[in-house]
Amino acid sequence: MSTAAGAPGAPVDRPVLVMRGAAAAAGGRTLWSGVDLEVGAGEFVAVLGPNGAGKSTLVKVALGLLPLTAGSVELLGRPAGSSSRRVGYLPQRRSFDPGLAVRGRDVVRLGLDGHRWGVPFPLLLAGRRREREARTRVGEVVDLVGASAYADRPIGSLSGGEQQRLLIAQALVERPEILFLDEPLDSLDLPNQAAVASLIGGICRDSAVAVVMVAHDVNPILGQLDRVVYIAGGRVAAGSPHEVITSETLSALFSTPIEVVTTSDGRLVVVGEPEAPEVHGGRHGHEHR
Amino acid sequence: MSALAHLVAATAPARYAALGPGAHPPHRAPPPVLGANLVSDLHELFTYHFMVTALAAGTVVAVLAAAVGWVMVLRRQSFAGHTLAVVGFPGAAGATLVGLPIAVGYFGACVAAALVIAAIPRGRAGTSRGAESAVTGAVQAFALAAGVLFVNLYQGFLNGVDALLFGSFLGITDSQVWSLTAVAVGALALLVLLGRPLLFASVDPDVARARGVPVRALSLAFVVLLGVAVAAASEITGSLLVFALLVMPAAAAQQVTARPGLGLVLSVALGLLVTWSGLAVAYFSIYPSGFYLTSFGFAVYLVAAGVRGVSEARSRRVAALGRGA
């Protein structure tokens, strides 16, 4: 439907993610179709929309974890699924078993070399050097996300916010060019939402990592966003937050009258969005596609 | 003859005295008495060939079970481990019945059951767990029943059921030690090769899959490894007490440390401690080795849980002090 062209502050000189005429289905039902999207290097893009619209599916298609039913998707200049090294991914709502006896630092480390066969073998000189480099890199990202104080504790014993920071570190440890985050603020309390959101925004700005973030609520990240991708009713609208999250655009997207209200503190509230009531309680709640 | 000898050896009521000629343990009437001189007692342990083979087999099995068990506990697959062990029982009893070595029965049944477990398609997480465990429970009960039938069909050696279920360290042959060693070396080599991706897939499957780790194939490979480790442990502890070597050292290690490398090493060390002390004490005792192995394993676990509790309480106190200051 729309591309980055004309989106303010978003010069797409070197796109890291390109979707053309893309469509995806789940359980025989088409979730969305005709999606054209470009994400440039260092851009912060939010994927919004009601439950079940296919937000997580968009991320999984971009990663090559799910197939497209039409169109094409290119990630870092190659077909999706063929370049996993420079791509960070934080799936939706992972919480670790409270008894899981593996340190946060080890979980971060798995993001660096967890895909390599064998075990680290620091007896040889080369192995010792590689081990030292790996530990240094893990220490850097753990510092970056502010998790040094608890990175040596078992990850199962940490709070949701602490786990989320370590998982962001895990996604960052390979110096990705693009980071996919699926509802990283979900299940965090409000102060933690704000802290993690500003952490992600800072990483995006300072390290020039493109961020594609699925979000339930746009407000915690509103100040950081370059662009918004809004999925509803099988279609997609993209552009700057203040272009897309308007009564006109959303009414057209949903084909039903929608009102967007700006509160006195600058928060956007969408009224009349035809959304199924959110399902709470289930460990693998909504949007598990 | 060999399977028969095992059963005779394992079930002889008067212990070593009842063994027929040619059987491994020597002719000796009363059970040995643990004397005041520990050195000479230890020396006595190693003068009997059957005891040396038992310690050798126990050592090999302890290392394999503790290493594989550490991953099993991490993956929360103890239930699968128990199922494999229970299925090993009719395998071993059936092998005895048709004249095959008991080890063939354990390994055949455990690995076959592992392949079946691996082949069961996992439904969506959370939805099919209950149904799966009900199916497994039914299979476990049937496996035990079939094992009892086989033991009864093998007329006259009903007491063999004790050895198959609760273990025996008598009558382990040299060739058994060598075959156990070969199996353990192969299994441990595979575990090292799978190493990091297996840890990744166990801790964080979603991200591992996105990073190109073959999560499904790894879980299949691990269940087969688990079957091998369970079968090996069954030869020492019997089907029902494999957790003495498979779960207790690993769970104790995970109470104490969250470092993967250190945890694996500690798990193996604790497994060896439990095995050696259990076998040694059982030698001087009239009670079965399975009891001692399991009790020592349990003691190790309790101590580890205690250590963890104390250190957590201390760190809470330190944190509280820090807040207060």
C-alpha cells in the first residue's frame, strides 16, 4: 500500500529490509496481502495493529521462518532466511522456567556462538584467544543494556524486565544490522516499559541498527519512532506515526469510523478499533502465529 | 548361560555363597564385614575381580549418566527418561527369556522407545502435554506388566525381577565393561559434538531456530542419547533406580551452579562419588547396591539444595543490608 517514500526523517538509501507485493496466510486464511515495505539502515519502525492481524507473522516472514504466499522479501540484500548472522531476533514473550540454572551471561553468549557445533575448546592458543574475545564481546553488550549487576545470576531467577534486557543483549551480541523485536514491552510494568523502550531507541540511534518492533501500544515508543506500519483488515498502511495514526488513515484502513485522540501529555489513543478483547492468562496467549 | 548366570548371581539369596561354580564372584560364605582398618577394607575391595569389574562399569556408567542427565534435567525431560527406563525392564526380561544378553535387551528397548518418543509429533506447546503424559503413563504401566510376565515365563527365577528393577553389581563381565565403555565413549563424543547448539536449543528454542540451529533434529538426537544413557545406567542401578545416576547428580549440580561447563563437571564428579561410595558400602553390606546408590545420590541432592538455600538467604540478607544503608 505504501512505502517509505516521503516519510520524514527516513532516507532509505540502503534498505535492509524490502518487501514487494507480499502476502501471508495462516490456517488457510490470508492475513494480509499487497504489502510493499522498505526499512532503511538505522530506522526505528513499529508494527502495529489489532490482535490476530498478523504482526508477528510479518516479522517471521521477514526472517524467513514462515513462507510468503505471494510477492518477495529481501533481508540485507538476500532472500529471507539465507542471512541469519547479521540479524537479531527477539521472539514474543519468552519467559524462562524459574528453575532454569543457566546464567544470563550464558544465554547472551549463545547468541554469539550457540549455533556452532562442539564446545569451546580453550586449551589451544587460538581457542583461548577466541574465548577471550567472546567473553569481552558478551561483557560489552551486557554493559550496554545495563545488565551487568545480575548477568551472573540464573536467568530463571530474574524479573521479566531483567530477562528482557538480557535477551536484547543476546540479539545484539553479533552486531546485527537489523533487529526484530516482537512485543518486547509486553508483560513489563510501566517504568520498565519506558526504560526498555528508551534503551532500544538509544541502540537504534547510537549503533545505527535498524529496529522493527511489533508493539501492542505505540505510546511508550512514540518519541523514538521513524515510521509506523499499521496492519488491519488484511491491508497495511505505512508512514510516519502522525501520518498513519490519524482518524482518516485508520478509518480507511479498517473501513469503519475510527477516532484518534491526542491526550494532553501527547499520548495517542485509538477509539473504536474493532479488536477482539485481549486474551490474558494463557501462557501462549494471543498472536501466536 | 550368561544371562542365566546374571540372574542367578543377582538373585542368589545367600549372596556370593550361592553362586554356582564358574560364576564370577568367588565362593565365600558370609558377607564381608567392614572392619576398623579402612585401608585394608579398601584393599579387599580390589582383590576380587567381580568387584573390580563392578567399579569399572560403575565408573563408565556414572560419567555417561551424569553428563547426559545434566542436559536432561536442563531440558526438563526427566519424565521421558523415566519412561525409557521403565521400557528397559521388559526389554531386559524379554532378552533373558529368549536367551540374549541382558544388555541387548536394555539397549534395544531403550533406544527403540527413544525413537518412538522422538517420532511423536509435538503439538503446540502447552496443549498436548497432558494428553502426552497420560499416554506415556499408560505405556509405562503396560511395560512393567509385560516385564513381570516375561520374568515369570522364565521359570524359576522370579527373584530376577529384583535385579532388573533395583539393580545389582554382581556378575558384570569383562566384555560387558568393554562394551559399556565403547558405548559411553561414542555417546559422550556425540554429546560434545552437539554441544553448544544442543544447549541453545534447550534453553532458547525460538531464537535457536531463527539462527539456523536444527532444533527438531537435535531433540531427536538427544532422546536417543538419553535412551543409550538410560540403558547403560540400568545395568548398574536397575530400571527403577536409574535416576540415582541420571537425575540426582545433575540436579544437585544445577542447584549449586548456573555455569554450564562447571555444572557438567560437578555433575560427573558427584555421579562418581555416588557410584564409588554406593558400590563400596554395598560390598560390605547385606542390603542391595541400588539402595545405597540411590540414598547417597539423594543425600548429595539434599546437601546441594541446602547449600543453595543458605547462599540465597545470605544474598537476600546482603541485598536487604544494601537497601537499608
